[in-house]
Amino acid sequence: MTGKLAVLAGLLLSGAAHAEDVRLKPLVDARLRYENVDQDGIAAAATALTLRIRPGAEATSGPWSALVEGETTLALVQDYNDGTNGRTRFPLVVDPRNVELNRAQLRYAGKQGLTITAGRQRIELADQRFVGSSGFRQNEQTYDAVRAQWAPAASRFSADLTYAWSDRTINGTHGTGARQRAVDGDNVFALLGYRTGIGMVTAFAYLVDQDEAAVQVYRLSSQTYGLRFAGSRPLATDLKLGYVASWARQSAFHRNPNRYAATYWLGEATLSARALTVAGGYEVLGADQGVALTSVQTPLASLFKWQGWADKFATTPPDGLRDLYGTLGYGWKKPGPFDAITLSASYHRFASDRVVRLYGDEEDLLASVRRGRTTVSARYARYRAASLFTDTDKFWLTVEWVL
């Protein structure tokens, strides 16, 4: 598929070059990261030092563009379990060694708000709760797909429709067993939006087809239908209120042998006053029967964005999950020689949905500094178990450079 796409892209761009010049843009995205995980029940702490580099190029001519990007992840210090290397005496850090084609896409962006993208591509829908790129991990999640987006400037309506036949996972080229390199299936993602004076209303449908027997025996295939509303309003000078509300109903899809129906909902408010931000929310991934994988599951989400950075809830427990959370952040723009400095602290209280049970609590801390194309950040996550999982501490130190 990718080879044929490259040939087609070359033919189209060479034809377009007769009328317009071809502009070539180099792409480089590099990240060096140290990660340490100390988890109760596992004697050895994990130490991972990884370097990820994404080199690529994008050629554009008129409304047409073609993009090719590779991805290489090096394990400079590999005292960790990456999910595929068999080092189970260490805690899990899902950043395996990897060399692969990350993206290879052809795009048409017309003047009437229509954009069509075909090939291996990054897809991040809405808040990435159901479909995202897992951008925090060193190996990005991309999709072999065709995507059509329509958002004319003169209309309040917008539409976004994707058919994806393969999910290229964060497990990289060494992925195997339950951690496949790629998961094939007939996935359909559809969003229809309407812009109002106070925010955007979006109706969505996510048909996730994890059509690989090795991946939970098809039990991660689901169909989710719902609504999302997001917007913001100024309250006073330098004071703004943001709000998000989402509701969805999920059930089994395609070959999933489980028969279940579970409800998802989210409510969140953010108050911004100049450099200070205060946010709070409540998210529920509902449960049906109390049986494994009959609660709301989101295998294609950008999971690091949700339910704490300790990654304890990548798979929703059988009794579901309720997450009460709050975040306090402060950011400086142009402080001294830097472009930005950001500090934030978050708290999560995790409980079950189907029965009354406290799972645990988590605190997350972040400090980041950006200057030009370089960002340096430090993160810390502290999960303390009440009735599920074990106490876990994680620390990250990251340097990123993007061209």
C-alpha cells in the first residue's frame, strides 16, 4: 500500500508541478527520555533511556501534498520490560526498540473546506478519548486509512469521516502476541459538528474493529455512539471559563463474543485567569456485568492523557471506573531567555462504577521549559492503591527538539 501511495504521490505532484512549484519541507522530531518506574510487587525498578527520531519530508504543490516519515527508537539503557523483550523482572515501560515507516500519506486540501488524506497517517479525533495517536509514547500510533474532512468557513456544520483498515500500534516492529505490531480490522470513525455561539456540539460514532484473535480474542471490538459539547466564555477581563460535557453508549461490535452495553460520560470545567489555570472534572467509564471487558474500553485512545500518568487504567476494570480529578497550572510567557515555563499539579481519585469501591489516588506533577525548538520537561506520578493494583512511582526527564 505505501509503495503504491509513494508512486501515486510522485505522479500527481510531478503533474501539478507544470502549473505550480513544488515546495519541499524537511521534518525532524527528536526526543530523548529517561523514565524510572518503582512498583510494589516487582523487586527491581525499571530504568529506561530511549531516543526517538522521526525524519521525514513533505512535498506540496497547490492543493496536493505528499508526506513520508520514518520512526526510529533506540534503547540506550534497557533495564525495563517493554512488553515484547521478556524482561518481566522489571516494571512495564512501553517504549520498545523500533525502526518503521511512521507516516506515508497523500493529501488533497481544496478551497471549499474539503480535505482528503489517504495512507498511513496520524489521526487525533476530538479530545483523543476514543481515537488518538498516543503521542506521549516514543512509538506513535498511526493508522492506514482514508479520511475526509469538511469544514467550510461559511458554514456552522463540519464533518469528519474515516475508514481505517489497520491500527499501527505503539509496540513497534517487535510487537507480537497480545501486543501486536498492527491490528487489522474495519474501523469507521464519524463525527458531525455544529458550531453555536457558546461552543461546538459534536455527534460521534466510533466503530472499533480489533480483528485479531491474539488481542483479547476480539473482545476489544466495540461500537460507541455519543454527543460532545465543548466551548468557552469570557467572564471578565483576563478571566475565561471553559467547559466540556460528553456522553456515549458503548456495546459489542463485529466478532466480540461479549454481549454488553455500558455508558460513558464526562463533565469538566476550566477557569483561566491570565497565567493561572484551574480545572476540575468527573469522568465515568461505566460497567455492565462486572465481567472482564464488559465495561467501556478505549483501546485506540491516547491513554496517557486520561486517568493519571501512572497508566494504571489502560484497560478499564470489570467494575468500570470513576475518576474525580483536579488540576492547578501556572505558565509564564517569555520569562527571561525562555519562550515559556509551565508548572502543573493534578490529583485523581479513582473508584469503581458498578459497586462502591475505592481503587486508589494519584498525584501528577509537571515542570517544563521551552526555548525555540527545544523543550525540557520533568514529570512525576505517584499512585497509591486502596483496593486495586499496587503503589507505583514514575519519573520522567525529557528533552525534545522539533524542526
